[in-house]
Amino acid sequence: MSSWTNGSSNLSYTSFVLLGFPGLKESRALLVLPFLSIYLVIVSANALVIHTVVAQRSLHQPMYLLIALLLAVNICAATTVVPAMLLSFSSRFSRISLARCLVQMFCIYFLIVFDCNILLVMALDRYVAICYPLRYPEIVTGQLLAGLVGAAAARSTCIVAPVVALASRVHFCRSDVIHHFACEHMALMKLSCGDISLNKTVGLTVRIFNRVLDMLLLGASYSRIIHAAFRISSGRARSKALNTCGSHLLVIFTVYASTMSSSIVYRVARTASQDVHNLLSAFYLLLPCLLNPIIYGARTKEIRQHLATAFQQAQHQVSSEKLQPLPSHRELPA
């Protein structure tokens, strides 16, 4: 049963039904297996790279620790979205309270913004490492790194909190069905029955300002980094610096291209079906989580070497167990 509150003569739902991919109707259950498989791959791939960084003492350096943190955020983001998505495919478990909906909304957007802020910290780390290599150990200390990560988390909270706070003050009386697999801001705002112009303005302004500022900072950092890398006399060191920057730039492109393309299509293609918008949301929420560990695992030489060594050891252990001779008849107990 739906719950209502009556305040100032305005009725408002306090619980909702998450209905992901509504156009598929009863066939939505068929989506459980592919999305569950994607989730398991995301968790396994990210956890494997994180374990490699944590287990290898030689990788306990700022760049690799930031990569591990980024991948940990990927696991959290996927865990925030996919279990709720799978439950939304079942009519028995798809109901969610307004409080839980707002918490999920905050977690989704916080993790997205925090992911982008970690990329900014990584850009700063690479800037110091390549432009000031001799002073890098004394500049980028553990204390500075912890402070930058804390600042990134605080900035993420300040960006997301106003949007969620404004959403919590809206009255929802049009319906109690959210045609989405998660509590996205605009999906919830479609159910409002009052003036939400402030919510739309704040949400759009925050998103544009945040994206433009991030792109300017990243562009300025990596232009200086690439310029400094080409001035390195050693060809091997230059190649290593450019390869590292290439991995970071590829991740940045994946994150920003997926989020920006989804936002543009959402606002331009208003006549598109709700299933298309659901698919685009799944695309920008899960694609970076899926690709980031592959990019860093395949393109970062030190991580790739440790992963290859771990796989070889695992294969050798399996082969040794298979080749272990069985006891002869004389060795068998009487």
C-alpha cells in the first residue's frame, strides 16, 4: 500500500515503486541475468586490481593508491545501483520509501562526483610527478594525499547535498511509480505536483558548473603534463610518462563522455521511450565501472606485470595439483 502525508493541504506519497524498463513489462525478469553478470564482472575485476595494489608493497605509491581508491568507488557505485535495479524487476521487492530513495539518490550522485574529483587529484599527482620529478617525494606526501582525498569528498558532498535537500521538500502526488530502476533526480521529479523550477535550475547549474570547472582544470593540468613529458630527454622515461597519462585520459574520456552523452540525450530526445532513458542511465552508471579496471590493468605496466605473475602462479599451482601422482597399490592402506 502507498503511504501519504497531508501537510498544508498537499497530499504527497512517501513510498514509491521502482519500475525499471517498464516497456518490457513481464519480460523484465529476463534482464536479471545479464545485469547480475555485469555486476559480478565489475566487482571481480575492480577487486582484483585493488588486491594487487594492496598486496604488492612496490605499488604503495600515490598514483597506484589513487587508482585503487577510484576502483573502490566503482564497486560502491555499482553496488548502489545494481541490487536496487534487480529488485525493481520484481513486483514483490520493488517498493522503496522516500527516505531510502533520497539516500540512494545522494549515494549515486556523490559517488559519480567523487569519482570525477579523484581524477582531478590524480591529474595533480601526475602534474607534480612529471613537471617536478625531483621534488615529488617531498611534495606528494601521505598527509597531502589524505587531505586532497578528504577535500574531494567534501566537495562532492557540497555539490550533491543541495540537490537532494531540495528534492526532499517536493510534494509527490502524480503517481507512486518511478519509471526507472533507481532514484535518479529527474525520474523522481516527474512525479512532483508543485513548482520544481528551482530544483531544475539548481541541478542543471551545479552540473554545468561542475563539469566545466573540472574540464578546465583537467585540460590545464594535462596540457602542462604532456608539454613537460615531451621535453624529457630519456626516450624510455618519456614513453612511460605519456603511457601513464594516456591511461588517465582514456578513463577521463570514458567517465565524462558517458555522463555528458546521457545528459544531452535526456534533454534533447524527450520523445524517446522510458526504456531508452533507462538504458542510457545504466550505460553511464555502469560503463566506467566496467572499463576502468580493464584500462588500468592492461595499460599500467607495473599493475599488468603483477597481474600476469599472479595468473602464472595460479596456473602453475593448478597444473601441479593435476600432475600430482596418485598413490600406488602398494601405498594404499590394507
